Amino acid sequence: MNVATRQTHGVALGGLIALAAAMGIGRFVYTPILPFMVDGLGLTQAQAGLIASANFFGYLLGALAAAMSHVPGGQRRWFLGALAISALTTGAMGLVESLPSFLALRFIGGVASAFVLVFSSALVLERLAEAGRPGLSAMHFAGVGTGIAVSALLVSWLAASGAGWVGLWLWSGALSLCALFGVAWLVPPRPEPKHGADATPSDGADRRLIALIAAYGLFGFGYVITATFINALVRLSPEISAIEPVVWLAVGLAAVPSVALWTWIGRALGNARSFAVACLVEAVGVAMSVLADSAISVLIAAALLGGTFMGITALGLLHARALSGGNPRRSLALMTAAFGLGQMIGPSFAGVAHDFTGSFVVPTLAASVALVVAALLVGLGKPSAQPQDLKNA
């Protein structure tokens, strides 16, 4: 392996670690820690949903800020700084106990995670495309699943050792901070190309991009209720509560290879059809999480969720990049903003619905329907003749 090849793989690995820390841990570690916070602090499900939504509100605003045409400084500087803030706010969750403090920290962490996703994806995909290795984007997007799996193992191990919710947050933040140094080494600084204004897509591409952005928002709503509350749902069900330590691990392990799988499907079917199929598969998993009556069924639901949501994320962002032309950062940011809006609404809606109805069935089935609509929006559009988009993105 020559020096250039090693550097290219290093950039992809750096992207993986960045998303693992900011998204897999910084965003998603809240899910396995939430039951411990509910027990230790007496949080209601509505309060738990509000804390999650604060994170997503920050994610939404961060994505909108990242969409600005002219952002001073390089992309590397922005995503490394945001990665540091994500780690610090994650650890600081273990140092406070009031609801306003939780809301503020999760909001700031949400802004940071959006910046990491947008700027790291733009930088990593750009460098991989320049090196003629766009297929390595699967490694970059696999970071979220990797972070979920690592955080699930960390929380399970710490909980078995007697750690409470405070220790879980502190250790999660420390691990994320360690990741920052690895990313800084793997993604070295270099002069970044000067992009002009975004190219104007054709009318057909523009319509497809608008439909894709809307579908991406529905996807954000559709996945997030299960992704936020699946551990709490298992804990609330005595007949399956024994699988709580492994249900989130099942999500993470399924997510790790999912990007490679769905981008391979994307090369065969095209971005749009693959996105639609993945949304339908995820809709089945989301519905199963509340309709299933056995531990095996819930673990299958967790695997279907983990096996699709990062694949959908990668397919959506890669398809948006292919439809955009020019500098794709604005399109990537608008996609992330739509996603953030959907996932901001989801947990609060689910928490309030749970407190009103006594279960997560109604909001979860609504999420499943949203995923079906997302599939129809993208899959029923005029098919593009670009199954090669994933190769060229």
C-alpha cells in the first residue's frame, strides 16, 4: 500500500472516528443512558423526550448554520472544533442535575454534532473523490454504527460495574475526547479548494432534490422515536426486560456493515430506489418494536433499525450530492436540517403521547407510516438513470 493510498484510507478512518464520537456517542449514547436517568432522577417520559428534542433542535440550527454560503475558516477546523464541543458537552451531562442544564447541554451538543456531520462529510467525500476512491465513503458513514456499538458496550460494562448515570456520561465524554486526537492525526490539514457558487441543478434534478429533502425529514421523524426509546420500551416490558443490555448493541452491530450493504444495493438499483427500499424495511422494524411480543422479535426489530438508518443516511446524502453539482455543502446541510426537524419533533411527540396513552404504540406506528411516505416520495419520482451516482459521488 503506497503513501497516497494509506493517506486516503486514513482520511476515511478519520471520518469514521469523527462520526462515531459525535453521532454514535455524542448523539446516541443518550438512548442506553436514559433508563438510568429515569430511575435516578425520576424523569417522566415527556421530560426525557424534551431533552432529546433539545439535542435535535440544536442539530437543526447547526445544520442551517452550516448551510451558509460563506463560512470563515476551513472545513477541517470547523469539524474538529465541533468534535471537541460535542465531547465536552457529553461529559458535562454527568456534572448537572437540573432539567434546564440538561436541555442547554444537549442543545449545544446537537449544534456540534450537526457541524461534525456536515463539515466532515463534505471534507471526507471531497478528498475521497479527488483520490478516485469514493467507495470508501461507506467507511466514513459506518462511524455512527461503530459509535453506537462501542457506546452500548461501554454502558453495559460500566452498568455491570455499578456505575450510575453520572459515571456513564463522564466516561462517554472522555472516550469522545480521546477520539478527537485520533481524528486530528488521521485527517491532516491541507489547502482546501476554493468553491464557487453552487451549481444550479436542472429543473428535474431540483424537483428530485426537493422531494429527497422532504423525505429525509420524514425519515428523521420515522427512525428517531424507536432510536430514542427502545431501551426504555424494553425496560417497561417485564417479559422482555432481560434483553435491555443487548438491544442497543444489536442496533449498533447491525449498523456497522449497513452502509456498505446499502451502497452496494445503491450501485445496483440506483440511489432513489435503494433509499425507498431501505425506508420500507425500516418501517417494518419500527412497527415490530411495539407490535412484537417476544425478545427475539424485538431484537430483530432493533437489527432492522440499525441495519437501515445509517444506510438511508448515506444514500440520502450521496444522492443529494449527486443531484446538487458544484459545492455540495449547502445541499448536505439542508438535508441535515430537514432530518433535524423531523427528529426534533419525534421524541417530544412520543413522550407526550406515551404519558397520555400509557404506551409508545401510537407514536411508533405514526413513525412507521412516515417512513412509508418517505419511500413513496423518493421511490415514485421520475427514476434517474444514474445507478452510477454512488460511484461518482
